[in-house]
Amino acid sequence: MDGNNGEETGMIGRLNHVAIAVPDLEAAARLYREVLGAEVSEAVAQPEHGVVTVFVTLANTKIELLGVYGEESPIARFLERNPSGGIHHICLEVDDIAAARDRLVRQGARVLGDGAPKIGAHGKPVLFLHPKDFMGTLIELEEA
Ligand code: CO
């Protein structure tokens, strides 16, 4: 990737959340609520994304606990490789997701899927960038 081709800086905004894939969502939610004393949401199934999500709200960001939903869950393979769970992706905010995508593609980054933003867990457009282009980290972009 060519990260220095004269593009302006300032595209990336706040850290929206860090997502952790977990083998037992109920146990994970209990751990954050009871051991860490955090504000923890109810579990919400996201059939179109193949996950069940629980959000932990912190003062400055959120943690998204991800459990498996259905046979085609995108986190099933991750959990095979990381049976006790682990950090799955980070989510960064952008003002304009289509402009961010076009800029990243111009710079050689690969967008997962068909490249079209999908509606994510917060009802806002999201897309994912290939972890091989970002030092092994899966990055979700969410329109702020
Ligand atoms: Co996410």
C-alpha cells in the first residue's frame, strides 16, 4: 500500500469500539457486569451479520462482545483458532464512509465483501478492511 501519495490527513475519527469474540456470550457479559462493574447491554442477535452482540459502555469508548449466531457466523473460524476468545476487530469512525472507502481503495487497501457499506450493529453504515493491509488487524469503519 502506498500511504504517502499526497492525500490529506484527518480521515479517521474516534475509536468507536473494540470487538472481542467470545465462546460464551452470557459468561462474558456477566464477567464485564459483575467483575468489572461495567454498564452492559442486553444481547442482540444480528442475523444478517451472523453474530450476537453485547455492548459494554465505557466512559470514552465501547467494547463489543461478539458471540456466534448461526452456521455461517464469521467469528466461528476465529473461535476455532482462538478457543478462549480474543480481540476480533477495532471500529474507527469516519465522517463519510463512501469517501473513506474510495480514498482507501485508491491507496491499495482491500475492502471485504462487495465493497458496499452495510448497516451495522448501531444502525449506521459500516465496512471492513482486510487485516493483511493493516498489520493483522481487522478494521471496521463506521460512519459517525
Ligand atoms: Co464492530
